[in-house]
Amino acid sequence: MLLVRRMVVRKIADAIVLPAAFAAVLAMNATTAMMDGGPDAIWKAFDAFLRGGADFWGDVPTVRATGVSPFLRSYVQHLYHYSVHTRTHPPGPVLTLYFVGCVLGPGVKAASWSAVVITATAVVPFFLLLRRLAGRQIATVALALYVVAPSLVLYGATSMDGVTLVPLLWTMYFLQRGIDKPGIGIGLLAGASIAVSLMMSYVVVCVGALAALYAAQEVVANRGKLWSVVGCLTIAILVTVGAFVMLDALTGFDLVKSFEASRFFDHDIMRTFKMSFPRYIDISLSNLMAFLIGIGFPVVILWGKQTARSVKFRRDWTAADRFNAAGAVCVLVMSFAKLFTHETERIWLFFMPPALLGAASWIVRAGGKSVRLREWAMGLMFAQTWLFQLLLFTLW
């Protein structure tokens, strides 16, 4: 809190801010996970026995035995022989652990600690994105809330969800840049980032929906940008499609068939092929409430206040307000879209930027009370994170 207070009052170079945030996230995530068994808790979850075998880590020996190209070629065919989470994801997480093993060694400890480190790097695209949208002060406050956000901490170690978050946030950042200042170069970067994200998780479709809604608002606010934005996003889409066409040609991996197989398995194990209306409402509300609880009670309140204010003063909307509105709408729509079953509090970590942006905007707007409001929010979120971690390994 003291460090954040100084960073807000006195301008500090990004070369200091980002490493400090990285270290804070790394320390918070790792030490929180260690509450349940010390340092060994970091890697035990990677080697935990789930239905069908160990998690992503348990499928790495398959890649090691067959090679990357044969693994991709037979991925859909052998999907139901893999672990639970591998079946509901593209092959990216398994390949990430495999390549980490090639560099650092095949041990589970190296793989798990590398996941913690990679997850902490998400502060870079997060900060850069919010700085572009709302300025340095709001981005710094949001970064402070990011460090103690319950979902980001609880799934920032002992999980691959944080690793998946990194390319998703880079995708969000490049798409925002492409919408704000369209160009061929940024379109190429956005397309490459989308392709990497699609290899890690299918939820990149939600990032695309958020970007599309934000782009529509930007075009309405500045109609002269219509064709340049369309051109930039078209380049991104073509790069993405081209990357997977090339991957299919080289290895035989079909992303569409992989998605269909994963979706079938997910609905089969959750028994959601045919849902009654009460079951549909149960899943949808559970997803929404789990996500809101996971971002932290203080953030929910402050985000709600900022969103209500921006709706009241729609004529004064900035890019940050439009991004916030796109995020709020996407969270509501995706909760009830029947695209997901449960546990969206961990796979929707990329929806954190609009929430933390809204909360930070409200805090900065508080003026003389902003320091107290920010530190109360950080303190309460830390307490919630600590309590949730304690309950997670005692009652759940």
C-alpha cells in the first residue's frame, strides 16, 4: 500500500513499476498457495489425480514419446484418453509444459514454478492496456487492485489458468490498439496473438466479442475510423485463419474438430446437452455470481458505482467508459449464453480489466478520499483472498 501510494503521487518509470508489480504478483500468488502445505503445494496440484489421470502435466509424456507433430495430428482422435482439463482445452497448455520441460528439465517442480512466473507476466499487457484507455494514474491504481484480486491470486499458482490469461490479455491489448489506431502492423500482431490464444483456450471468443462491441462504440463515436478499423480487424482475422490453415497443413491439427470434441465432452460430463429452464438459470447465475465474487467484493461495488455513473452521463463517455460498458455487457451476455457450464471464475480471468478499470476510475474520482478508498479496497480484497484460500482447502 505504501509503495502504491508513492507510485500514484510521484511519477515512476515503467521500468520500475512493471518489475515491482511482477514481483508483487509472484510473491502474492506463490505464498498464498503455500498456505496449504508449504512450497510443495505449488507443484502438487500439477500432479494431482483427476478423473482420467493427472491434469495437463500428465499428458506431457505423450508429447515426449511421440513428438509435437504426431501429438497434434492425433489430438482429436485421442482426446478422450487425456486428462479432464486437456479434453476441454486446445493442445496449447500441454505443449507449453512440454516446451518448458525441454528448456528447464522434465520435472514437475520446474513446470509448476514456470507457470507461476509466466502468470505474473500478465501485469505487463494489463497495465499497458489500462494506461492507453484511462491514463497512468488509473492504470496504477488498477494494478494495485490486480495484485490482491481473489481469482487472480487463487488461480495464479497451482493452475494453468493464469498461463492462459497471458496471451488473452495480449490479445485484448493488441485489439484495443488496432481499434484505437488501426494499422497493418498492429493487425498482424493482433492476429498472431489471437492464434496463440486459441491454442491455449477457446474462451478467446469472449475477448473477440468484447473487442467487437468496443469497436462498434468507437466507430459510432468517430465514424471516420470505420474502414480503417474494419481493415485492421480483417487483417487480424486473416492472420488467425492463415495460421491454423498452415498448422493443419503441417501437422494435421484441426482446431474446429478439436473444439467440437471438447464441447461434446464438457456437456457430456456436466450433463448439459438438454437442460431444464431451472437448470439453465442455475448454471447462468452461478457463473455470474462466481465471477463477481472472484473479482472481489470491493471491486464489485466500485465497478458498479462507476458503471452506473457512466450510464447516467453517457454524453461524456471516453474510451475507458466504452471499454467498461463493453466488458459489463459481455459478462452478462456470456453468463446466459449457454457457452459454458461452471467454473467461469477461473477461465474468465481476462474479464478482470473492465472490472478493475471501473473500480480504479471510481477511486481516482474520489479526489481527497481516494487514498483511503484505495487502501480499504486493497485491504478488504486481501482479507477476502486469504479467507477464500483458507476455506478452499478446508471446506471445499
